[in-house]
Amino acid sequence: MSAAKWNVRLYHPRSQDRDLFLEQPLAHAPVFRRLWRDVQEAPMKTPEQHLLIAGRSGMGKTSLLLRLAYRVEEPSENTAGLVPLLFNEAEHGIRKLYQLWERSLDLLIEKVPLFASLTEERARLSTRHREDATYERALQQLLDQQLRMGRRKLLLLVDNFDRLLPKFSQAELHRLRKVLQTSAEIRLIASAEAVPQAFYDYQHPLYEFFKVEQLNPLATEATRALLRSLAERSGRPGMGARIAAQGPRIETIRRLSGGVLRNLIALFKLHAEDRNGDSAFADLEQLLDQWSPTYQERVDRLPPAQQEIIAQIALHWDAIQVGEIARGGRLASKVVSAQLQTLVKNRWVEKITTDTKNHLYRLRERFFNLWYLWRNGDAKGRSRLRDLLAFTEAWCASAPPPNPSDPHAPQRAHTLLAEALSLAPLQAKPEPRPLPSPPPQRASLARRELQGLLQRRAYRQALPLLLQQRDQNQLLLGQIYADDLRDYARAERCLRAATIPAAPEAHNQQGILYQYRLQRPLEAEQQFLRAAEYRHPRAWYNLGLLYQVAQRDYPRAVEYFQRAHEAGDREAGWNLAELYIHRLEEPQRAVPLYRAAAEEGQLDAWRSLGSLYHRYLRRPTEATHCFKRVLDHYRIYGLTLDERRAGGDLDTTLYLSLFYLMARGEWDALRSFWDSIESRQGIDRLKPVYYAGLALQKERFGREYQRMGGELVETVTEILETIAALRT
């Protein structure tokens, strides 16, 4: 299939070939089916109910109108006599109501040559009627009369209707309502970014006049279905698997971009064209860059005072009060209040009513707010954005996929995180490669180069120099052949040579080769046992793993893990605890193992001990104490999330501790934690968790909770579900 079949036009779908457009996936299929059924079943013998499609910019309103027009024109459909007139997305030439009817006549003549004579008739009416109102009525009557004579009905498909209406006077709006209420020849299907607030005012001419179809943001499963469909049509083998593998990144962008169809299609194009980066933040930067010309033009059209207010709200990110805007922009509060009224009316800003006179204001389009932070924010602002992306991507990565067979089932997405007992049983890792001793002062240049390569762990580059050495390090060579070059035959020869002097580490490494590279467990066991004869702690650990995982001989696994643990191997202690809990059902015996590790300063051990008390031993007081110890660590030493975030994983220890203490209502400990990290911008790093805590204390911090932007709602909701699960 050609690339054109998936290359969706993001801004001008009408410019695309009709057949290619109709082959593209339909994101809002249920809405389209309802609209089409309404059109198909309406006989238009009497005036029909008029429809309004409401949805944010980029949600697919234009495509729905275009698809309706194409469907009506299909010969197979029972819509004979119905003529769809598709208006342009921006009809700048329509400023008066009579111009709406002029444009309708022009489009009708284009569609049905039978009405070509109306051009001359319209010119005569324009000359005869000097008043706009009389000319408008004459035009509409002419249109109505000619449609009846030609046995035609009009379906007016008007995009961006909300931008058109403010141009009409109240008298014109009343006349428009009367025409639409009384004419059986004309039906209007319009679109708007939102239902105009005036439509809810009973004094407005179009009060409750339209039946509204709301285009909601695409949810997780709808997004996956859309991307799967695009992948199938892309003609690129493996594209579907590539998209599926990027699930957390795509889900992150979906949440933060508001589930807008245009953004998600643009995201697919980035991945399809291999222009995506290595993280959700890289994807977001590409999307924001595409929006830059549009957003910048919108901002430039605003008066200076409104631009300053937009800047203060956007850079603050969360909702903000009038006084905060005034102080930040050095503006008078009265000026700010007056300008905010205009910005709210023009849908730039939304007003959040509080229980006081100090209401809150935030940018209505949250993706625009992200763009402003990215484009105009300082290093701190961009860091806040990066932190939120990293948190959300890691959070989404920790959630199981929704059940496609029951998309309406509640997703306890992060119950698994909340119930996590400890680190997963650790698998054997290759031992650190022994580095030769530092070269003497007069060492050769080659030996110094070799030492530098080994210190940088550039083992492939070091291999030729190693082979030139007289005193070759067979153990190191064996590891390079096994781990870097995957030349297992040479690795085996080198490791065997290294065991000639009866080196226990060489036996241990040979066991790892047999166990994890060559899948020869019996020979691996023999090598580990030989190393164990020399009381090699890591060999004891590897024997424990072999008996635990490969042979499921848990008593022998306990024996060797215990030996390794007593010799100081920390990983052996973790695995021994896991055996007691999950295999031998003796969780009490894991307590001293975790406690010993915790007292040695292993923070994860406090989390594991707390989870053990909570889930298996049902001792909430002790569990609470353990999780408080975790917060004490972060409160004293600060947040150290960067390394974990870079690995794409949640800092489970910190988050689970926060969730558990919120579930237990330990607000004093939590408040102390938040106060201690606020000066270090830690709250920005943990923004969704912070707002989840505020949500649980709405009686005290309800107004503060109202500052939260819509881009956080889904994640905060899932965090609250996780906390609720911890209460059971």
C-alpha cells in the first residue's frame, strides 16, 4: 500500500483524494453513525432538528462534516434530492446573514448546474434591494422557492460555526432562527469548538436550538485502535508491533495532549517516519514544534496586556488568582480582572469558581500551556515539564494494558504497584570484570592505552590489545567473548584455561556461561559446586538461584542463599526473603532479613518490610513505621529520582510509601515531607501524587486542589484507586 494511504492531512482533509480520505480510520465512529442515521432517516417534509458537533480544535470535526458530505453523495444511499453544501473551514467573507445565503447559492450552483440561472437572479435582487435586511429576506425566499421547484433539499455543513455567529447582529440571529424553524428545505449541521455559552441563555435567539453531539477526547483503547488501524494501512511491515512497543510513551502523549485526534495522528507520523526520539519528552517536543506557528500567531494577535496575563498564567502552569497575576506582571488588579473577563469570553482562559471571592484562572487549552512552558519558559519551567513527562511515562509503563474484552471494567491499573512486596527475585549477573593493576610508571604506551579502555569498559576495543599481552587475562577474555561478542566456544576455552590454577572465580564464571548462555544446567551446577568448595560467596548465591529457578529445589536454594547471605551477599538476602514469602509460606522468617538490610541503609528494604507487614502479616502499625522511615530518608537527604527516571522506572519505594501513608491518613508525616521538599521543587517532580493527596483532603485544601490542570486528571484518578486498594 502506498504511503499516501496513511498520510492523513492534519489540517486540510478536503485537499486529500476522496477515496484515500474514506479509507482512513474513523476515530469517532459512534458519533458518525448517529449523525448519519439522523440524516438518513429525516424525510425533511417538515423542518428538522438542527445539529451541532462540539469538540476542541483538532478533534476531527472537519473530517466528520466532510465524511457526511461524501456519504450523502454516494449513489447507493437513499438520499436522492439532498444536496450537501460543505462550507470552508474559515469563511472570512461571511460577515452578514445575507452573505450566508449568497454563499449557499454559490455552493448550490457548483453542485447542481440546474440552478445556474440563480446567478443572474441574485444580481437583480442585489440591485433592487439596497437594505441588507430586505436583500437577505429576498435571497432566502429565492433559495427556498427554487429548491421546492427543483425538488431539492439542502444540508448546510458549516464548520467553525461559533466563529461565525458573533459577526451576526441579534436581529440577524432572530431571522436565522425563524428560517431554520420554518423551512423544510434547509437543514444545518454545524461544528464548534464548544457549545457557545450564549446558547444556554434563554434570551439568546438560538437558546437550546441545536441537538449537540460532543466529541470527547480519545481514551486509551480508542487511541490504540486508531493507531493499529493506521499501522495496518501504512504498508510498513512491523509498524503495528513498533507502535505497540511504545505504549507508555504514546499513552503519556495522549494524556498530556488531551486525547486530541490531530495530535495522535501527528504522533503516529513521527513514529512511522522514524522522526521520534527516545522518550515521551522527545515526542512531545516534536509535536509542540509543529504547533508553534499556529500558537505563536494566536498569541501575537492579542493586545499587550492580555499577552502579559497569558504569560503569567501559562508559566505558573497551575490555576492562579488575580492577585498572583497582578504581582507577577506588575499590573493593576482592576486591569487584570477586566482583561480576564475578555479572555474567558474568548475561551482563552477558564474561570474556576471557589468558595471565596478569590477565584482561580488557568488556560483552557492545556496543550497550549505545555507549548508555552516549552517555548517561553526558563530552564526551571522546562525542567518541570520534563519531570511530568518522565513521571507519567514511568507510571503508564507500570500499568497493565486495559482488558479489550471489557473496556468498561474499572482498571485497577496500579494495584500491582501498591501490592508490590519487594524487589523481584534477582537473576544472576555477570561478575564485574577484574581490571589489571595500574601500570607502573614506565609501562608501555600500549599497556596504558589498554588500561584506559578497560576502565571505560570499552571491552571490544580492548580485545586486540589484550590478545597481545604475554600474561593474558583468560578470565577477562572469557567474559568479553561471552558477554560482548557472544562467541561462546572461545569463551568456554578461555574460562577453562583460567581454572587451571584452580581459580574459584573462573569456575563461577564458567557456571554462569553454562547456565545463562548455553543452557547446560548440569554442567553449570558442577562448576558452581567447584567454586563453592573454595567458599566463594557468589558461587553459593548462583547455586541458590539455580536450585530456586531451574530445579525448584527450595530447601537447597535456602541452604546456599543462607551461606551467601552470611558471607555478606546482599542479593542473597533478598532472594532468601522471597523464598520464605512466596515459596515456603513462612513470611515471618523474612522479617529479620529485610530488617537487617534496612538497618544497613538499604532504603528498598524498608519498603519491602512495610509491604510484608501490610500484605502478609496484617500489622499496619509496623507497616506505617517502615514507610515513615522511607519518607524520613527523602525528607533529610532530598529527592534523588533522576537516575531512576532515566531508567524509565518508577521510584517504587518512594511512591508506595506515599500511597500507603495517604491510605492510612498519616497527614502529619506527609505534610512534613511536602514542606521539606517544597523549596527544592520536589512537588513539581511529584505533581500527580501531590494532587492526589490534596484530593483526599478536600475539606481542608479544596481550593488548592482546584488549581490542578486537566492533563493530570487521569493519572491522579489512578493514584487514588491505588490508595483505595491499599485500604483493603
